[in-house]
Amino acid sequence: MVAVQRTFPVNRPAPVIRDYLRDFSHAEQWLPATRKCTPTSEPPIGVGSTWHNVSEVMGREVEIDFTLQDAEENRLVFVGQHKAATITVEFVLMPETEHRTAVGFTVHIDFHGAVRLAAPVLQHEVEKRTDEAIEKLTDSLEAL
């Protein structure tokens, strides 16, 4: 398993951030590996909504189907399924002021089969990609 957790400040109110993050198709704007992310369920977005994500990971195209598993006022959890891994992405919003929010961002990747052996090597790559994602996500959120 690979796990990475970061917390970063965003100069926007929590409801604005939550509305943006709950639509996982926005991953195209902030998740460096994502090439395309399209909804595969009908609106409105809520628990059970799904997206098909096409990413490039270590030079390979990877397709992952994500589901919004949990949606609370200040917490969102997406779970992605792929034959080689299950990916859980969690956002926790912690309002600091009326216009500033700390965003907790956690990624857990549970590898399946032989890929599990590469988890220690992949930890560094996931940390690097997470840091890139946070930089882009902060820019995207503050542009709202």
C-alpha cells in the first residue's frame, strides 16, 4: 500500500471548495496524470456518482473508474477501481476563517497482485505527483 497525506491552505470558503471538488471531472485541471475524466452517471452529483478517468502513469495509459463513496459537509471520498489497484482519494475541509480553508488531501493506493511488490518504489512517485497536484489544485481553487 502507498499512502500520502498533505494539508494546504486555500483562500476560498469551504462551500466553494466543496462544490468544485465534488465534481471529479475537474481532476483534468489539477491532477497531473489525468488526461481525461468524464462523468458516467446522470446528474445531480451525489454519493454513487461515477467518473471514467484516463491517466498516464509512468508512461502507460491507465483507465480508472471512480465513485463518490462519501459526501459530507466537509469531507469527500472517491474510490477508484483498476485491475492493478484500488485508489482512495479523500478531501477534508477545515474552515479557518470565512474566506480561508485548510484542505486535507489523502491518497491511499492498495495494489493488487504482483504490483504490490513495487509499492515501496512507487511511494516516492506518488508523493511527487501529490505535491504537483496540490500546487495545481491550489491554483484552480483560488481562481474560482
